[in-house]
Amino acid sequence: MRRQRAAFGDAGPGALDAAPIAFADSAPRVAGMTESLGVDKAAAVEAPIHELLAQRWSPRGFDASRDVSPADLSSLLEAARWGASGGNTQPWRVLVARRGSEDHARVFATLAPGNQLWAGAAPLLIVMLAKTAFPDGKPHPSAEYDAGHAAALLSIQAEALGLSVHQMGGFDKPRLAEEFGLDADLLPKAVIAVGYLDPVADLPEQLAARERAPRTRMALSEFILNP
Ligand SMILES: Cc1cc2nc3c(=O)[nH]c(=O)nc-3n(C[C@H](O)[C@H](O)[C@H](O)COP(=O)(O)O)c2cc1C
């Protein structure tokens, strides 16, 4: 398998037509490389991909002293808003919880203990929910798929803004639904920790080791069923 760096400069002429998007207002990105971790977290790609995709990873070390600006939060939600969805029904909803708020405490309390070890440092917890029924009560066939798609766009927008995202499925969904009095058709799918990476965060050694570990994936040939 040919492994190559994903950065545009390394992709070869004509590999990608699009120039990297400049985000004038965004914070400087730590990119996938985290010098303090001593490891390059960028994807080892089999084909060139946009650097926002290659550099994204899910850290556990968040800088608790650095807030996400209201403007950046708006951009994250705007990115999700423009996701594709079955029939343009947009069957996702979010709960936004800022660190220090009552809602944050309520969301945090639902996290699995292993996630509570690190996720509290992130200045934002965003709950992504799927609206699984239409107003007439009929089930929405693509609600969960669409909500995941919206979350993916949010993640990439975060990367573009110099933010890191770590999605979590490890939380008590019935408890969260009860806490927020959610309608039965609103399914909490993920809690998304958002903030700035802290490469020297004080993490338990087991988690610190996962921060340093290279990112891995199955080969393209393993998930293409009809190569
Ligand atoms: C739906 C979903 C649920 C996840 N749940 C958790 C979780 O509960 N705790 C955790 O530490 N990471 C969780 N993750 C993060 C994955 O472990 C991570 O994305 C995966 O290991 C790949 O690593 P990368 O995102 O750095 O490439 C979750 C990711 C997704 C998309």
C-alpha cells in the first residue's frame, strides 16, 4: 500500500484542483502535527484528500482556559445547517452546552465515566440529536444518517477554525432525554466535545498514550465491497 502525506504540497501536480481555503479570522491551526506529543496525527492516506480531512483527529486533551467564541460556535452550527438530508427535511437538532452553565453540568453528568475523565475541559459540549419522526408521526427513514452527516460537516468546519472535536457515543441517552424533557422522536446520538487542543493536557497515562498513538484505518480495499 502506498502511504503518503495528505498535505496539498505533497499530493503531486493536479492531484487536487481546489486550493486550500483561507480562513482569515481563524486561529492558527496546530494541524495534525502536535510537536509536544511527538507524533504526527495526520492520516496516512492511500489517495490525496483535503488537508482538513486528513488533519482532523479526536483529541482528549482540551485547553480548559480557551473558550470557543460565539462567532465560531455560530459557524459550527451553520456548517451543520447546510448539510444534505433526505428530502431536505434537516432531521437534526442540537443542544449547546457551554462549560460553566447548568446545561453543561446536565450533559456532562450523562457522560460515561471514561469520557468524564477528559471531556470536562472542553469549553463546549454539543448534543447532536436525530428527529426520527415527521410531524404526522411517520418514521423518518434517514434521520440518523442525516444527523451524522451534519455532525461531520460541523467537525470539518471546526478543523478549519483551528478547533478540535471529539464525538462521544458513550453517554446515558435515556438520562439525557429525561434531563431535557425531549420528545420521544428526538434521539440523542452523540455528545460532541469542542475546543482547542492542549497537547500537554494532564491526562491519565492510558489516555495520554492514546493521544500519542498514530491514527489507523482499515485499507480502502477492505471497505470497498466490489473492488
Ligand atoms: C459516533 C461516535 C461515537 C464515539 N464515541 C466515543 C466515546 O464515547 N469516547 C471516546 O473517547 N471516543 C469516541 N469516539 C471517537 C472515536 O473513538 C474516534 O473517532 C476514532 O477512534 C477514530 O479516531 P480519530 O477521530 O482521531 O480519527 C466516537 C466517535 C464517533 C463518530
